[in-house]
Amino acid sequence: MSAAQAERFVRALAEANPAPRTELEFTSPYTLLVAVALSAQATDVSVNKATATLFREADTPAAMVALGEEGVARHIRSIGLWKGKAKNVIALSRQLLDRHGGEVPADRVALEALPGVGRKTANVVLNVAFGAEAMAVDTHIFRLGNRTGLAPGKTPREVEDGLMQRVPADLLRDAHHWLILHGRYICKARLPECWHCVAREACNYRDKVLWPPARSAAK
């Protein structure tokens, strides 16, 4: 995909959704950090359901540590990998208290040093909580970057670097939201819904699905 195509692609998404936001529910950088950490291999819907009760009981590092691993687990058993996630939430909360005065650092190295926090989670927090021009590449954005030709890459980091170069500078702040929502609801894994994709004309995907599949006749 050429640079001009890439700009048309992202601007089409921007025009269709001028005020994008994460679908994870949070009230502070700390609750955002916990929600993103819990979202690995889980849907935002399932995480929001779990954190609705969790954050009523503990929405600060100190309160979370006081709640304890078993207390966290009680709220998040409905999401995948809950045992490890409960352990990490307590560990990262302790580290925030011990090293950062209970505040979430606006620094990539410090964020990635927290238990259970990788580059993707750090990028979401930096982007959403602190307004940084960061690109969090999840499975949806990885697929979209390769399928459309917007930013092909063999690894999430390659796709991230490609997107940081291809997305126009004035759109970088919100590009992560546009791309993840597009991958989640339109450019789906099994059947991309190209028939109502606003960026279709700039996309290089060869096997575009231009019409919805016909439904089987009722028996």
C-alpha cells in the first residue's frame, strides 16, 4: 500500500468515527491499567463485567493489595487465565506502591517492568491515559495491517513500526482506536464485511467480500 493509500485508508476511518474511545471501562490510569492487563485473551465485554464489581471494591493500588489475590480472583473468574491475572494484578499494585508512590508511571520502561504488563498493554495506557502517540497492536490490528497492506509484518512489533510510519502524524493519537474497532467489527477474521467498509477503496485485500453471504432458505 502506498503512503497516499494509507492516508486515505486511515482518514476514511477517522471521518466515520471522529471521536473514538476504548471500549474498556475505567475511571483512572490505574483502573485502565488493570482492565487492559485483564483483557489479554478476553473480550472487552467480559472484562467490563468483571471490573464493574472489582472496581467497586478496589480502585486504587492500596485497596487492591488489601483485597488480596483471592479477593481479586472472586471477581474475575469469568475471564480467561484468571488465576495468573489475579496474581499479576496484586503484584503490579504492590510495585506501584513500592516504586511509584501508588501512581501509574507515564513511562514505557517503568510500565513494562510491572508484572503482567507487556508492550501492548503499555502502549494502550500511554495512549489512552497519557495522550501519547502509541500504537498497541492486538490480534485485530495485526490481522488488519497484513490483510489490507496498511502495515504488513511478521510480528506485532513490525506491524506497530509500520503503522507508526504510515499513519499521518495528525491522526496518530487516535489511530489505535480506529484500527482496533475496524478489525473487531468490520475487518473480521473469518469474514471481512467489505460491503460496508468505509476504507474499501484504499484497501489492497484481493479477496474483498463485496456482498453479505446469502442466508440459507428457511426449511
